[in-house]
Amino acid sequence: MAVMMQAFYWDAPAKENKVGEWWNYLAEKVPQLSDSGFDALWLPPVSKCPTQSSNGYDPYDYFDLGDIDQKGSVKTAYGNRAELERLIKALHDRSMGAIADMVINHNSGADEEELNPLDGQKRWTKFNPKSGKFPRDWNCFHPSRYEQAMREGENFAGFPHLCHRNPRVYEAMYEYARMMIEDLDFDGFRFDFVKGFGAWMIGLLAKYQYQKKDGREFTPFVVGEYWSGPGDIEGWLDRIRAVTDKQIAAFDFPLRYKLKDVCDQLGYSLMNLTDGKSVVAARPFNAVTFVENHDMGGNEIVNDKMLAYSFILTGDGYPCVFWYDYFNCELARPNMPNGIDALVAAHHAHAGGESSILHVDPDLYIMQRGGNEGQSGLVYVLNNLGDKWSGTSVKTRWQSQRFKPVAWDGHDTAHPDERTTDADGNAEFPAPPRGYCVYAPAND
């Protein structure tokens, strides 16, 4: 199993006093994150934007990675190309992956305003990047001669909206993706705002036969940010599947909002976690689960956030941990049983095999992972009650098996007791008030 970290948050370089030095700062953290069990870092967008204070989501020159003096700076907010390459090498030296944030829907910072002859409107669509790569004009954006109506998706924040039907745009996006995988040695893509362009574009970028510098053919990991409900995300995944045979994932926004309600609404029924209305419930192999990300400002989880992390790090899907929670909120809690580090360790050692819900009611949720060749399996208990420990007897797949608690947290931090199933596999598994406990089969 694997765990990703989103290795930035909104305005992270400025808030950490690391403007232009974020790549170097991340490289310093790689040994710690590797030792804690993270297998990949999702990195912020790498390209030059209109200002150095940009977080990267308004690209101007895709091929300037912080080495050309334009738009008021040489480096991006995160650094330059050489520093980025050293970071990726540091990750690979630790057998960790690097996920590139791909912003291919919209641009910003145009050099000139120009008239679009198709609708008579003036827009900032004349780009003359100093890299000399991918200069563009009104015909590279919507509306263009290739696609006059914006049928393929939503516009974002009023920025010029790229028309991928234009062969110049299509070719530039291929070249950009190829640079990421083949030249910079990234291992995968996170596509930003995928509701803004055709699923066919991601399908084609995913199925291209990339080739690493050593000649190996390489298939990147791909996940899309489709910020919507379960039905819309299902439809997007279906459209992707129609144009590629590659495995594509989606961030599980529906699950995230359920977990926010679990954490922030006393009395929220845990039965909502079993209604099937999430990506991970419908397509566990297509789900990247998460608790927070850089876009959740104003909508963050306020209370008992570890409940949410315990759920994604024991259940199905590919869990993603947020840098700000891990470091700034100090939820890592190394060498303690009640932090993210303990849950990541439990994920790797135990969270394998089929997931089965053993019990659910409004205030108590108990789930079993059956285990596989490399992972022992586990019993996970989530207690919604705020005033007492709670558990119930459930029938597990293990007979006469002793279980030890390996990770737990809640409003009572007392050490949970070990449990032993009877000859039929039954035992009672409790968790602390407004808390969780992960029990794993004991080997000794």
C-alpha cells in the first residue's frame, strides 16, 4: 500500500519564509518523510506565473521553471529547475515518487490585449514567453476557429481558457507533459480543474508512451481534481475510461465532505459513511482520499480532524496527507500512538485485503481489512459518542486471535486493552470517546 503527501499549502513559501527556496526546503524534509512511510510527494505547479507570489495556478510560461528573468523575477515562488531536479533525485534516492501538478485549463499574465474577431471581444490572450516555447494568441483560447462554443468545460476565474482542439495547444501540452516525465523525471500527474476541459485530453496524455532517460517505457500515475458530487465524478471517470486503457484516479471530494461532517457535527450519523455515495465506495481503485487540501481555505475541518485521517488511512483508496496538517498543525506526532505517523505505519503494515463493515449505527462504525500476503489485516473502530468509550461484539475472520491496539486517539487518551477473539472469531472492540482505535493481529 502507499501514502501520498501534498507537499505544500496556499502561500506556503511566503508563510514559511521560503520564497524561491521551497524545492530546497522539501529536499531537506525528504529523509523524515521517507522514514515516516510516505511513498510520494504531490508537488505544486512548477511553471513561471505573472508574479513570484503566485502559487502556480495561473501559468504564464510553461517552460520557464524559474531560470528566466521575466514577470518580475527569475525564480518561481518554489525555486528553479536545478533545485527541482535535485529534489526529485532526492525523492528517487529514497524510492519515493514525485507527482506534478498540471494546470492546463487556463493561463494568466498575457503581454497584450487583443480583439477576438469571432465575437468582437477584447481579451488578454497575446503571450510572448521568453522561453520561446508556446507563444499564443486569441486562436489558442476560447472562442477559437477550432471550437467557437465552450462546450468542453467551465471557465476558471475569468482567465483565458485554452482551446485544446487547436493543434498548437494540443502539441504544447504534449511537450509539457513529456518534459515532466522524460526530462524532469516526475512519476505522475495531478491534473488541476479537470471539469474545465475534455476528458479526452487527459486520456491521451495518460496513454502516451513515455520513455525515461535510461530507455524504459513508463506509465505515469494520473489523478484528476473533479470538484463535484459522486455522480459527476463517476461520469468523468467513465469518459476517461472510454478514451484510454490506463488507470486514472479522482480525488474523493464526496468522502471528504462526509468526513468533515463527522468531525464538525456532533450527532452526524456514521451510517452516512456506508451509503455508497463516494468515489472510494464505488471505485476503490480509482479513489485518492484526502482530508484537506490547499483549496479548502474557509472550509477546513475544525474539530477532531484525526477522526478523518484514521478513516482514510485504514480504508480503501490511495490516501493523501496534507502538509499543513502534518507539520503546521503538528498532527504527525512521531513516536506516539495518536498521530498521523502511527496511522501511516498501520496503513503499511495492516491495511490490506478486502474491506468489510462489521457493524454500523449512528454512533459506532467497525470495519475489518482482511489482510493479504504482505499485510496482516486490522479491525478499525470509530466512536462518535463524546462522553464515553464505545464498542460492540463483532464477528471477525480470525478465530482465537489476540489483537493489539496500534493506533488510537480521542477525548480520552488512555491505552486501549488488547482483545482476543473466541473460537468463532467474535470479540468486542471499543474506541475512545470521539475517537478511533486500530487493532492489528498480534504475531507473538
